[in-house]
Amino acid sequence: MKKTLLLKSIFMMIFFICIADSCFADKEPLIFVIKSRDQKPHEFLKRSVLDNLKSEKISFKSKIFEMNSDFKKAKDILKKIEKEKPDLVLSIGSESTLFFSLYTKNIPIIFSMVYKSDKIATVLEKTQNVKGIFINLDMEIVFNVLKDIKPNLKKIGIMSPSKHFNDQMDHLTKSAEKNEIEIISREVNSASDVPRAINELTKAVDALYVLPSPIFTNRQMLKRIILKTLSNNIFVAGGSFEIVERGGLIGFGFDINNTALITTNMVKEFLKTKDINGLESRRCNKFYLYLNKRTSSSIGIKFSKKIESMAVNIIE
């Protein structure tokens, strides 16, 4: 009898402890959302992902943080991660992703709005807990569009700084090969290198693709590059609307709505499986297309109806 009463007492004690600790309830997963900066694209993506999850009645709790290039803030957030041990960190932007990938090894991280530079690539190669979506365009799809515009396109020129773009150049070269395009590159590490590179490339290529390096993307330099290439009947393409505004033929921009959707799906999959290694990092495969019809007329290229229907902005 005494033994039975003792067992009942132990059982009741365990029962009430479990109630206090919610042993019999599924805890809502806790997501730390960390924005690199307080800027509209980062805020839009955060809001879109959280709203998408709520609209699908996915249960979770979230805490929002902004790093804003402040190392002290980043360290404070890191302490909160170590203390509260969230189920997932959603990192928005390159700065927060780089920092927390380096210093958070035991918490799964899904990133978004990250440009895949050599530095980011090197860090992520060494991590097992970090997956996400890069805003770098899938160049195989880009080259498909360029060949639609100019079917006999065979050689594309690239000016590439020796630092920061090795991963991008590797992706460019492999994607070009699949489209039977040859990449001809020239190393450019300062503005003073550009005239020589442009003179050499315009004699050897059918088009020029401008990488998003500050060396090329300031207004004056971009205008100089485009005027030089157009004078040789060579068109310029690149990853921004500004290239088209300055006289380039075609520009590509990452589709933030699609990026938010893919990010949401990655978060959903993780919350379902709790397996970060089951996810795969990827590049943007949808983009905004910008066209300049004035430039196309000046170099004798006609956009097809298919290409024009894809464009979100056409300069007439």
C-alpha cells in the first residue's frame, strides 16, 4: 500500500512539473529575424516571409533585430542567441549572414538577400548549419535571354577585379559553356585599367556584361563604357536598371517577391523537418528585365514580342 502511494506521489509530482514546463504541449518554434540594415528591401522581405507563414497558419514566435553595421549590436544579438537558443535564425542581408555564420555554429541559419562574394562563399563552405538564397542571378538563364536577343551571340566580354569575383567568374564561365558562349575576360582593379580593357574587349566580343563592382557602376564610368561599346556596335548588359538608363541594351534585377517566396518555403521546410542539411542554397532564378529600345534601334537589334512581354520597364 505504501509503495503504491509512493508511486502515485512520484507520478503526480512528475505530472505537475511537466505541466509547468509544457512537456505535453508542442512549443511554438522561436525564430530570430536579423536584418543587416534598416532599409526597405530588408524590411519588405522580413514582413513578406512572416506574413506568408502566418497566412498559412504556421505556428511560431519571432523576435526582430537590426544589426545596422554595428559590431556591438551584433555581439548583443549573439548573446541573446546563446541564451535563448532559438529554433532558427533568419538572416537578411550579407553583413548579418557573414557575422552569424562565423560565430553561430549550433543554431540553424537560413539567409536571404545575400550577394555571393568570394568572402561569403569561403565562409559558407566551412559551415553545416547555414543555407539560403543568394541574390546573384542564375547566369545560365541570363545567357538564355541574351541569346534570344542575339541568336548568333558567341563571345561575351567581362571586366573582372582580381578580388571578390572569383566565385562569380567561375559560375559565369560554366553557365556560358552550357549556352555555347565563350567568356573573354580582362582583369581590372582600378578605374585607370578600364580604357585598356575596353579597347581590347571591343575588338574581340559581341557583347559586354558589366559586373556589379564599384569600379564600373558609378555614373561617369558606366556612361564611358557604354559609349565606347556602342561606337563599336557592341551592346552592354548587366545586373541593374541603371545600366539601361545609361544606354545599355538590357538589364536584369533580382525579383524580390520571388526571393521572399523561396525564403518562406525554405523556412516552412525547415520547421517541418528540423533538418537544415536537407535544404539547398541557390541563386535567383527569376528576375526583372529592363530594355532600352533606343539603343536596340541604334545597333540594329530588334526585340522579339516574347522578350518585350517579359520586361517590367522599357525605355522607348
